[in-house]
Amino acid sequence: MATKAIERTKLSPPQYAKRLGVSVAKVTHFIRTGQLKAMDVSANRGNRARYLIDLADIERFEKSRQVVPDGGLSTTQRLRRKAAAGVREFF
């Protein structure tokens, strides 16, 4: 009987940090601030937290942080502001 490989549906913060290319501290910051949902699977709640992050929550987190195009405006067009009346800028 052939055994079917079990697909992981959860990642630990170090695994996700490696996938993102950031530090583990950054991922735990996202968890502690509520930006990224995770489950604490430590034996006792008083001990150090051992988080597992569901792949569906990772997908939701990444979609919420996705950069949305701004309609094609260049950087200078977005940053340009009206000069105050009577003020001469020197730069």
C-alpha cells in the first residue's frame, strides 16, 4: 500500500520568515500585533508561545499587504503640491 504524502497546512514563524525573506522577529511582531493570525500550540499557556500559522491566514495576510497600483501616476505627479501664494522656493 502506497502512502500518500501529507501536505502541511500550517507553518511555523521560522518557516514563514524564511519564505518571506524576513526575520523571525518580524513574523512574531505581525502575530502579536494581530496583523497575522496564528495558533499558540504550547503545552502550557504560561510557557513561551509556539505559534503555527494556517496557510489560509497567510494568504489573507499577504492579500491585505498587497501593493495596489495607483492609476499610473508618476512619483513626481503624486508628490507635487501647490506652492503657497507669495512663497518663492529655492532648490
